[in-house]
Amino acid sequence: MESMRESWTDVRLDELSGRVDQGFERLSAEMRAGFEQVNSRIDRLDGRVDGLYNRMFQASVVLGAALIGLIAAIVTKL
């Protein structure tokens, strides 16, 4: 096992800083790619929700018209 160093030289600190920066750049690129996937899924879901909203609106109009027709039929029979 390597012994612990008691002091850090400027060169070693610069190397560490460079490795840390590279790690964050790689992680940042991976995160951007992940967010792009999430955004595309949200866009697809948004389209599906819009379609569902349209269907629900159409169904409510049809049910409302049917209810008005039923009420009119009952009133005319009285």
C-alpha cells in the first residue's frame, strides 16, 4: 500500500484539479444527454395528454347533449 504523502506539491494539485474538471465535464455531458431523453419523453407525454383532453371534451359535449335531450323528452311527456 502506498504511504500517505504529508504535503501536496503544486504539480500534484494541478493534476488533481485537471482530473476533477474532466470528471465534471464528462458528468455534465452525460447529464445533458439524460435531460434530452427526459425532455423527449415529456414531449411525447404532452401530446398524449392533449389527445386525452380532446377526447374527454368531446365525450362531455356528447353526454351534455344527451342529457339535454333526455330532459326535453321527459318534460314533453309530462
